[in-house]
Amino acid sequence: MHPILLSPILNLLLLLFFFYSLDATPSFWPNKETHEIQPKETPSVCSQTFACGPLQGLSYPFTGGARPGHCGPPEFHISCVDDSPELTIMSLRYRILELNPVHKNLRLVRSDLWNSTCIDKLANVTIKSEFFASNENDDTEVSIFYGCNSSTITPKPENWFPCNVNLPFNDSYYLIGTFPIHPIMGDVNCEIETTVPILKTAAAKLGANRSQFQEEIMEGFNVNYTNPYDNECAKCLNVKGGCGFDSNSSRPVCFCGDRVCDISGEMIAIGNSAWFLRFVLALDSVTIKW
């Protein structure tokens, strides 16, 4: 008996697989609803920009509109709601008033405080994460009190406003910085206290005119953003590629044309081709005896 090497057979198998793969649809594209890639989509769409309301020419790391979710980290997905751009940070929705990609700065306001002083979700706003952080040089905080038992007190303090948030009492108050507490509030109990950032310039105007609470809240506050994957994405430029994001591994990926590639420009094996290649390499290392 003589051992028969499989290399000629393997060459034939590889040739057949090559022609088969030309017509095969890659199976690794996840579905769009989980911010992953659809079978009919290709990474080339990530070279496009999109616009929403006052924001124009949005690109990496932001996604939305013509830029599907796989074109950037999920934390930077912008929803266009009635032609108004919105960003979700730590489960709260914010309307984007301004975006400066050069200084990586955003002007935000809570979406439920737009044209309203009664919030939908009773949660404090503390923006500090791997991606976003409040700008302490520009911002201060306003404390808002809801459900206060002061309905029989007259006249109302200048920092009072009515608000029905499904609490026993509808009286509400705000305090900002060193804003003086009205003496009458010493006997007032409130059900809920929450804090919201506000611009220091808006706080100064509010101190001069305390009836402008809603208007000054709508000026928003400043947030700095950071993309922790910037250094890795910069390597994509070495192969004239674009940067996207793989939600399965939670890591950035490079796009070369309409294919995912590594930083050397080599195409990455996808779908079933990876296991087939491992199978072929394993066969190439064995012999069969007759």
C-alpha cells in the first residue's frame, strides 16, 4: 500500500469552491433592526453623508438616514424625528441643536423639555460616559421640584410653575446655582427632585428674568463627545478604506470598496468560506492509505 497525497484533489476542490463563491451571497450580514448589515446592503453606503434638520453632511462616527447602523458605533445613531435630530444617551432622548465635528461638541436639550417644563421621565441628567461628557466650563445645573404641596400658598414665588406629572400636587419649582430660595418654600414638601444641565449664560439671563425658565432650558447645554475607536479607524486610511462598526464583536472594521478588509487591505473571509478553508487545510495535512 502506498500513501496517496490529497494535494491534487484539494486543488480541484479549491477551484470549484472559488467559482461557487462568486455566486454565493455572503451570510454574515446581520439584520438592520439590530444595527447590523442586511444581505442586500454593502459597506460602500458608509461613504455617504446624511442630513437632518439643521445638521448637514453628517458622517462617521454618526449614523442615520442614508448611513445605516453598521457605519458607526450604536452610541452615535441619530434619529430624525419630524426633521429634528435626536440622540439617545443613557436611555434619555436629546434634541441636537448644534454639532461641531471639529471641536467634537454637541448642544443638546432633553427632548421632553422642548416646549415644555414638565418632563416625561423623572430621571436626573448626568452625562458622563466613554463617549459623552458634559462641558463643565459652559454648563451648570438646575434643580426642578415636582409635586409640591403649595397649592394654598399665594402669591406664588417667581420660580414656581404648574405641572401635572401624575403626582398628588401640581405645583413645581426650580432652583439654579445660588438662586435664592423664596422664604415661603421653607414649608413646602415636594415629591420629586431632578437635575438638568443648563448653560451658564442661560442661567445668568434666568437670574435677571425668572419668568423665562422654559425659554432658557430650551437653549440646551454643551456636551463633548469622544470616539474611543478613532486610532483604530485611522488605520483604515492606510488602505484607502472607510471605517464602520461590527456590532457582533463591538469593534470597528475597515471597508475596502464593498468588502470588509483588514488594515493591510486583505479581504476578510466571510460566511461559510472560513470553515471551508479550515477544513481544506486540515485535509492537506493528512494522507490516506489503500
